[in-house]
Amino acid sequence: MLLTNIEEIPGKRITACYGVVSGSTVRAKHAGRDIMAGLKNIFGGELKGYTELLQESRDEAIKRMKAQARQLGANAVVNVRFSTSSVAAGAAEIYVYGTAVTVE
């Protein structure tokens, strides 16, 4: 499955458009990660636990979007975008969406 954040795929021709597809996941912070984040706020540095959590969340959301696109018969998703929002104290949603297409 080809994914791109632009409206077309260079060297490919869009032959069918199936509409918007999306995937999302809501993840909560882990208490252990909160403790380490608190220490990092004092000393500075990357919050690696949160970086890993967000990467896992993006991967899961993309996986769900691709599955929806495959169900429609698409082999690519163009104009892919990500969105993040807080849904509760300590929990965030990662949402990814794009347009499912068939390319040759």
C-alpha cells in the first residue's frame, strides 16, 4: 500500500478514487513514563517514553487506515494527514486520514 502526503504519486496514474479513509487510536500515558517525564522536566532532554508511545500510536492508526483502504479495493492513499487531540486527562487520540485510490 502506497502512502503519500501529496495529492498524487509521481510516475503513477490514479485510476479510481474511493473517498476518505481513516484510522485512529486513543492511548493513555503510563505511570512509569510520567515519573521519567517529571525528571526530564527538571533536567531537560527528550521524553523517549512518550516518543515511543506516539510512534506506536501513529503506526496503529496507519495500520487501521490501510485496512479500511484495502477493504474498498484501493492500493494507495494520497493526501495523508495526521491529527492529535487530548480526549481525557492523560489520554490522547492519534487520527490519520487520506483519500483511498487505485494507481497504475
